[in-house]
Amino acid sequence: MASNIFHGLLSIYQDIDLALTEHQVPPVVHVKQFDHRSRKVRCTLYQGAAEYQIPEGAVLTYSGTRPDGQLFHYTSEALENDKVGIVDNRLVITVTDFMTRISGRFPVDLILIDTDGDVLGSFSFTLYVQQAAMANRNLLTATYAAIAKAFRLGIRRIFTTDDGYLGVESDDGINLGVGSSSDLVDRVEEKMVEASINSEGVMEFETDDVLGLAFSMDGEGRLIVTYEDTE
């Protein structure tokens, strides 16, 4: 049995039942490619018809192999463990970014070990990572502020074009291909810099505050651009 329980605003708990003593078809847990730690799998163990009482101090590990051959292995004994645990007699694991990076179906194995190192039981479920609409996670999860910051941090040079426009060369990390379209990227481009010359003949620059760009001139008339952390 599998069910979805919406918990708060960010975490989605998927409940599954696992049998300690009986062979059963592994349940399927559906997640979306690039899910960012928002989904947790909560497993209830049964021994026969009764819920199994997990011994105090038991260690839980879970592992698997993605469709591209990359392995993952997490344990409740990790120094900084925020991925796996035992809560209210249930096994709770977090579906990590690494697990959802590649779409496809693959088994996930869970092993419960007592304090003496003996295996109490092993279980499995099938993780079905449904393919996202695009392979570019950076753009898929980006906000305007994130793109603007990436653009600012990736700026390599600012220059004036032959026809008098101010140009910026930057690596924004978005990797938008030629011919692609993004209204967020368009917004960054349109609001990044507006230059004008006032009545006194001074060039003025107006930028979106979220970009954190500040323009000035040095004593020799060269344009200076400084970058400020807006966070």
C-alpha cells in the first residue's frame, strides 16, 4: 500500500508497508526528476499481521544504483545524517537530489542492523523517477533573483559595442541553448543596465537592485563596475 501525506509546505511523505517475514512485490514510489529533498519515504515494518517493533539503537542503511550506474549509500550512522532515520517506529528516508538526477526505474534496498551488527531484516522498494520536461535543472528550478545572481557572479567583462550599446559577457550557468526561450532570462537582460546621458553630458546607469551592480568612473575616465552581495 502506498499513500501520499502532505506535510507542511515543502515535504511530501509517501507511506509504504514492508513485510519482515514475507516475500512481496516491492512497492513503487513515484518521484519527479530533480525533486529537491521534498519527498520522504516512510516505511512501516510488519512481522506477520503485527507491526514490528524496531529495537532501540538499530542502524538503518539504504542504497541503490541509478540507471547510469552511479551508486548511492546512506546510513543513520553518518556523521551528519539528515537523510535516514527511525521515527515513531518507522523507517524514514529522504529522496536525495542524487537519486533523482537521472530518470528511470531502479530498486532501493533498505537494511536494518542491530547494535551487534546482525542483520534484522532487508527490504526493498522500486523508485520510479519520472522524467522532467527539460534536462536543465538549473533553469527548471531558477528564480529571477537566482539567475540575476548567477549572471552577476559570472560576469567576465563589460564593454561598449561599435554602435554605442553597453554589452556584458557572462557565464550565468543556465546553459540556455541557441534558439531557446526563457522569460526569466529575458527579464535579466532587459532590466540589467539602462544607460543614458543627462543634460550635463554625464553618463548615468540604472540597474535592477537585485543585480547588485554599482557603476563609477576613475580619475582617468574609465568605467568601473563593482559587485555587491545583495543577500
